[in-house]
Amino acid sequence: GNSVTQMEGPVTLSEEAFLTINCTYTATGYPSLFWYVQYPGEGLQLLLKATKADDKGSNKGFEATYRKETTSFHLEKGSVQVSDSAVYFCALYGGATNKLIFGTGTLLAVQP
Amino acid sequence: DTAVSQTPKYLVTQMGNDKSIKCEQNLGHDTMYWYKQDSKKFLKIMFSYNNKELIINETVPNRFSPKSPDKAHLNLHINSLELGDSAVYFCASSQGASGYEQYFGPGTRLTVT
């Protein structure tokens, strides 16, 4: 079945550091891929998405590229801020399923 | 304006009790969902309704019963609560049964003692 694997956290960075959170997926067909973010005490918010191979999703300085050859959708940001501290979820939709399948989430803690 | 709202935000109750969580969305979406997030932040879908019709029903104990009185509301009733039901429950909505861009509520933290 479809699944998403993310790097385990927590990821602790200093402000202005470069961020990468790895995400790989297993799916039949051609799923759409997403990153959701959950700030402390809140629900999840869609951060960015990519619907086909080689698409790049971007938002708020975050980027991720849909790589079909490596089945990956790694999240990157060039310079993180304290306000980026949150849990980040990689997710996929489609292929053989009509459900959003989430990874286990990665906690990012950015220190001043 | 709150897009997806849930009540209550916190719910503390004893084993064996019956409780309900309510969800409302004002986005005009026709599909709503319930998710359970455990203590390790793992998020799993429980149910989904499209135009008041149940379309996703994961392997969930039948003590959990969703009800959708209209497209804008999806409630979750839980009978005979158990310790293992303690979690954060999220409601979400989207446009279309195959809508992947989902909007989440703030969550209801349920603690069963």
C-alpha cells in the first residue's frame, strides 16, 4: 500500500541555518505530494504541494521538488527563523487510495 | 473568521463515559474528515463524509460513531471511552470527495482517566 517515510526528529537548528527534512514515498500510480505544518497547539496547515513529477512546490521560503526517480519530496528552506518551529508532515494523495497518507511528522526547533 | 472549528478544545473524562465532539466548517466544502493524532504525533484518518454520505470508514472500533447532519457539520460520538482513546482529534474539510487540499480544525484534546 501507499506510505510515506520522513526523517525522525527533532531537528534543532540555529536561526538562519539551512533546513532539509527528508521525505520518501511508496505509491502505485502517480500521487500528489504535500507538506503540511502544525504549529504548537494548532491544526495542520497546507504548506506546499506538487501534483506531478518535477513540479516544485514553494511557499513562505520553503521548497520541495517532486522527484519520481528517487520517490522523494524533501523540504528545504535556505534560512530558518524561530517562527518556523513546528511539526512538519509529508503526505501523499492518490495512486490507489483516496486518502491523505501522512508521514510520522518531524519536529523542527529553531533557536535564536 | 474561523474556517474549521471544533468544540470542545479540551475534554477530560473518565473511562466508560460517552462523549461527543462537534465540528463545523464555513468554507462551503462538501467533504469532511475525522483524524486521530496519537501522543507521538502520528496522524491517521478515521472517517470521511461527502455530502453527508460516509465514504471512508477506517478500522475504527464501533464505539466511534460519526454523524453528519448537513454538509457543514460532522460530529463524532464516542461510547464507553477507554484509556487508549486519549489523543487529539482533528476535523478537516475539503472540496470534493477526492479533495486532497484539506483544511484542519484546531483539534480536540481528549484525555480519558
